[in-house]
Amino acid sequence: MDVSKFDRLLLLEQEAQQAYVVFRHGETEEDRTQGKQTHLSKSEEINEIIRSFTPEELDSYHQFRRDRG
């Protein structure tokens, strides 16, 4: 499994988490709406990648995340 794919997932997860914070705590309605849309699109991208994993790749990804903290 390509570790860069794992790194990409970690980055997407961080971006989704940041967008969720904006969605929940943004100063304006526009900020919150954009945060929600970004969070949903990043989450869908994450799910698509994970659904493409074989069981072995999924196990490797979980181990990668544990190792990375």
C-alpha cells in the first residue's frame, strides 16, 4: 500500500475536522455554511478512499494511524 495514500487520508481528516469547527463556530452564517459544505465534501472523499481499500489495506491503514498517533 502506498503510504502517500495514507498521508492523503490523514490530511483530508484534518481538513474535515477544521471545516467542522468552522461549521460549528464560524462568525457568520456564510462561514458556517461553507464549513459545513467543506466538511461534507472532505468526509465523502475520505469515505470513497476507504471504501476502495482491500481488507489488508484497511488493516494497514489502521496500523499506520496508530503508529502516527
